[in-house]
Amino acid sequence: MSDNSTKQFVIFGDPVEHSKSPQMQNAGFKNLNIDANYEKYHLKAEKLLKKTFMEKGIDGANITVPYKEAAFKQADEIVGVAEKIGAVNTYIKHDDKIFAYNTDAPGFMKAIEDFGEIKTVLLMGAGGTAKAIAVALKEAGIQVSVLNRSKNRLEFFKELGCKTFTWSSFMLDSFDLVVNSTSAGLKDDEFPFEKRRLENIFFNAKYAFDCIYGKETPFLKLASREGLKVKDGEDMLLYQGVLAFKLFTGQEAGVSTIEAMRAGLKNS
């Protein structure tokens, strides 16, 4: 960590080494000449999240897998849509209190804008990211079906008014957009659902979105082959990052800053 006048930001996760948030946020700081530094912090235990944040003199943080729900529980104040989601990805320190936000939800909605009109979505997975996406879609008046391997995490989505399915209870339907919010394909060649059944789903869909970024997952490869318009998670990462940047700095990221942040993301 550098000198005291430099504001300190981190991303907490486990794993965290693959995160491109530091290069994106640092590019934004540089673009606006803000004296700040953003780095990765590999947190091994969720119970240490608040303690680490408060004791290390950190001004703000992003929180990634698997701590978004723990971060929600440990915050002092929950702001905005995060209250409904029950998961947060951004911490800001104000007067020795942690204020927590969810920028994934609006980041996702901005990322899917160029697909055009969407009325029905099939969302695969039921973690913190899925919760943010489901809340954002429902608030936009879009019909959401959630598909998860087991039913133990589906209660939240039921209460939100989503249709919910396990792998064994899933009934084929047509969906405008199919979203993978699971980690299938991140470090392996797995699909988030049985390949044959996924092909059937894609046959009746227009768009596919994978929250994983920086690689073409088997899910996206299959969707492309079936003729769907596809996107990986880069824009979601960028736009949630732009929203977090504003929370960190109090400054709006204009066009040139957003482009600098996007270029930062592409630096490997």
C-alpha cells in the first residue's frame, strides 16, 4: 500500500487472481488524475471481510465470488436496490461505517441494452450475481425463469415472482434471452446445463449472455453455433465498474474515462 494521501481500493475474492478490476479502475483513476490505487486482495475466510476492510485503511472495495452475500450481511448500511437483492459488490467507508451497494444489477441491464427488446429470460444459477440480475429484470417488467441444479437456493427467486426450476423439473419453453450466471466454463469445459437440453433451449431463443468474461465459454460457443446473438460478461463488468468508480471517487466517468477503463480491461 502506498502513502497515506493516496486513496486505497481493493477487490476481495476467492479466487481473485483472475480479476481485471484493478487494471480497469486504475485506468479510470489515471484518466482523471485521481490519486488512488486499486489492487487485489485474496480473502480466505468470509468472516474476516469487515475486519479486514476496516483495519487495512481501505476507502472502498469491490466484492466478488463467493462473498457477495456475506458482504451484504456484514455491512452497516445497505443502499438502494441491494436491499432487495441480499447481495452487494461494492463497499464505501463513511465515518467508520460500511455503506454497501450493488452495481451488478444496473451494470447487467446496461450490458444487455444492445440486444433490443426482451420480454422473457431464462437465468441459469442462483448465486449472488443471479439475484442481482433477477431483481433488475423483474424491476424492468421482464418475465424471469430461474434454473438451478438443486432447489435449495430457489426460494429467494420464488418470492421475487420468478418461475423456478431444478434440472429435473425443467420444462422447455421459448425465451428471448438465456443467461449463464454459474461458473461453468470459467476454468473448465463444462456447460451450465446438459448440452442436449441446452441446444433445445437455444433453438427457441434469440440471445445468450454469459457473466464470465475474457473467454468464449462452451455455453457461448454453442449459442453462437445455434445462431444466437451472444455477449460475454465484459460489458457487465465494465458498467458495474463505472458505477463503482463513481461511488469510489464521487466523479462521473465520462466517455473518455469509460473508454480508458475498457482499454484497461483488455490489458492482460
